[in-house]
Amino acid sequence: MKSKEMPQSEIKGADTIVPQETSEEINSFIAVGSNADADDFKDIEIQNGHFAAIIQSSDDAIISKTLDGIVTSWNNSAERIFGYTAQEMIGTPIIRIVPLDRLDEEPKILNRLKKGDRIDHFETKRITKDGRLLDISLSISPVKNSKGIVIGASKIARDITAQKKAEQQIRESEERVRLAVEIAELGMWELDLTTNLTTTSPEHRKILGYAKTDQWSKLRFLEMVHPEDRPWVEQAIQTALKTGKISYEVRIIRTDKSERWIRVNGTTIYDKKHIPVRLLGTVLDITDQKKAKEELEKMVRARTSELLTSNLALERSNHELEQFAYIASHDLQEPLRKIQTFADMVKEHLHDSEITEKYFNKIYDSAKRMSTLINDVLNYSRLTKTGEQFVITNLNEILKDVLSDFELLIEQKQAGITYTDLPEIKGIPLQLHQLFSNLISNSLKFSEIKPQITITAKILSPEEIKEYSRLKKDKSYVQLVFKDNGIGFEQQYAEQIFIIFQRLNNQRAYSGTGIGLALCKKIVDHHDGIITAKSEIGQGATFTIILPVKH
């Protein structure tokens, strides 16, 4: 038999490629038509030796039938695929493996075969012996005798059930991905590293805010990225070329001038030589997430600040409780003890009016001191619980009122008081009056010569504010200095004098309860300020107060 040139059209099996012309020769061998003559069968016998092995070894079912649909041949793969042996199928109608809902296919196929038409890759369903429904791809050719008359048909059936299942799984997977991308509002992009051109999805264009018709590229994207963030993009791309992964968050400025935050993730595609050729990835608008995160961080900072303030207030409160406990066990007990002692003495000398009067006077003095202590303690404890509001307060007016209160004492001591112009600040007038009153009273009291008091004020510069860690750098502060020529004190006690009931001098020589300067510190603390003292024995004292201009 002479070899023939293989035409372009082919019938493909799973493992073999059979030319269409050769397939027709196979069909002449396997088909037995109702009009076949002796010469036809002789030709078939001659071809049997060439094609029997091909037919039986094929992975596809190769079947022949008459124009009436009666099976005339049935190869090994047909037995494997459909479950019927050749003995069971040869001589029976082919519709035995056709589902009931597809019985109309067979007449149409036979009509086309009678016309000499060939049917290629017709996808349909067929039933196995055990009732399973298979996806089948059919290629059917008419079988002609030597005179060119159609005498039957050959059929190559390929089981594509697994392929169909895989295709369905791929479609479902793609649909799940599509839905996930749609729900997550992810934009898809692909960057060709050889051309720097980018392919993008509609959601990508929506997120970045550009027309569908715009030509997109890496350069165009970089132009949209906030100038401060562009280095991050270049760095991320270079990292992706090395590691295979890309991930970054940047700001973009859209064509409508709106600013948005985006998150970009992707992976690198390499060629066979492991040269990066493409970047594939997603883009997500995270502006709302960023805003929510910033708000949360702001709330956390505010809450942390509140907690720190509360902790400081609690520490001060605990410290004050300790001080009050000391007061109850010492300062308040002392005048009370004297009252009890003098009362006993009065009882013992009731007959002596001169002695009883003497002790009654001592009882009165002790009671008066105890009353003063109680009032001062109450004033101290109520200071931070006041409901008074911070208002614009003229410190010149405050000083004028205080000097009016001390007018007689100033005259008696022949005191000299000089002061510069004082500013307005936002504060609590009553407390500021107490502050000035206590400081001036302190200077007048602790003086053995004519008191000389100097009061100055200045607004601190930003550089001077930085010298105090407790001051806020974004606020304005005024510095008030009260300087006198009193008896002074040792500098080592500069902190102790602001503690309640801490006295550095003899009570008999200098009256008072030891609350005045403690009250000053509490007032300054309440105004978010600072008070310090500097002194030497016999050299007077200088009190520096720093208060915010606006609370």
C-alpha cells in the first residue's frame, strides 16, 4: 500500500493522530453497510492487517454502524468507556447508549451522514452500562464503498467527562474569584516589564479615577502617586524583582484632586531563564480604613492622656490624703490637746478667778488656731473641686485688689512694692487672687526690716519654653517673679516649703498655719503652671510662677 500525504484536517485521539484520509480507510474497514458487495469486503480484508492494531490500541472508542444505526464494530476502548462488550453491542441499535432526552440527535446525525457530511467534535451525553452519564466528544465520518456510495458510518467517541468537570471547576473557581474581587472592590493590574505598559481592570480604573479609554502605564501611575510616596513605589518594584512579591501603601492624587490611600499587592512572573517579565497584582482603596485607624489612634492618645491626667490627679489626691492624715494626727491634735489641758486647769482652780481667766484666754487662743487650721484645710481641699470657669483675667486688676486688702499692713510695715505692667491670662480670678495674696502676705510676714517687694512679668520665648519639660511647646506662657528682702531660707528646702503644714520658722515668731505656699502651688498646678523658689539665708526669696496665657 502506498503512503499518502497527510492533509491539514486531522482526527485526534488521546495518544495517536490519525489523518482524516486514513480515518476514512479505517471506517471502510470497520463499517458494514447494507449495500456492501463482495469487492467491498475484499478491500476491508486487505486493510485489516494495517489498521486492526490502531483501532484496538486507541484510547478513544471507535465504533461503526449502518445507516440504520446498527452497531457493526466495537473496539476495546468502547468496551472500557461504555461498559458493554463487543458481543453485547454488535448487531444492536446505537441508541442503546443514547440518553432518552437526546434520542432526536441520532436521526439528525444519520441524515447528515447520508449526505456525505462529516461531523467533528460534537459534544453530547451518553449512558454507560451501569447507568453513568458521560460527557462525550464525537467525530463521525460517512463510510463509502469503492463506488463512492455511503454504506455506513464510523464514530470516534472520546470521554471528556473529566475535562468537562475540570472546566466546570475552573469556571466556578473563576466565578468565586470574580465575586471575591467584586465584593472586596479589588482592582486588578498587570505590568509588562519589557514595555512598562499596564493592563488594568474596570475596578482599578474606578479606584484610581481615570477614564477607561486612557492609555495606562507605570509612568502614568507614578504621576498620580503623592510626590512624597513615589520613592516607596520604586523601592517596592525593585524588591519585587528580587523577592517575587510586591506590597506597599501610598497616597494617590486623582484627576479630581481628591487624595486617597491605596494598598498594592502583587507577585512577579519569570520566564524560563528566571528573568522577571511581568508583575501581576491587586489594588485596594484603604482610605476609609486609614481614617478609621487614625481616629482610633487619636481616641487612644486622648484616652491615654486622660488616664495619665487621672493618674496624676490620683497621685496628688493620695498625697493630700497622707498630708491630711498627718494634720489630723499632729497639727489639729496640738490645739485640741491644749484646750483639754487648760480646761482641766480651770476645773482645778475654779475658786481663783485670775487663774481661770488666764487659762480661758489660752483655751480661746487654741480654739481660734484650731478654727483657722480647719478653714485653711477646707480651702486647700476644695481648691480643685471648684466649679468656677476659666475666664480672661486682668492680672493688674488682681494685684490692685490684693494691695488694697493689705493697705494697712503695708503702711504699718512701711513696705515698698513696685511692679511692672501685668498681662491678661485665662484663669480663675478668685484663685489668682489667693495666689497673689499668699505670696505678698508671705513677703510682708517674713521680713525683719522694711519690706521691699518687686513684681515683674514677661512672655516666655519658644526657646525659653523648651527649657521646661512640663510646658507644652504649642502654648504661650507668662513668667511672674515675686522678689522680696525677707529672712530667706536655705535652698535645700525650696521644695519642702510648698508642702502643706511644712514650716521652716518658729511659730511663735511668725504666725501662720503653713498652708499658704502649699495653697499657692495647688493653684498654679490647677492652672497647668509651674512655681519655684530660690533663696539664701538673710538674702530674701524669689518666687517664679509660669502660667499659660490661654488655658
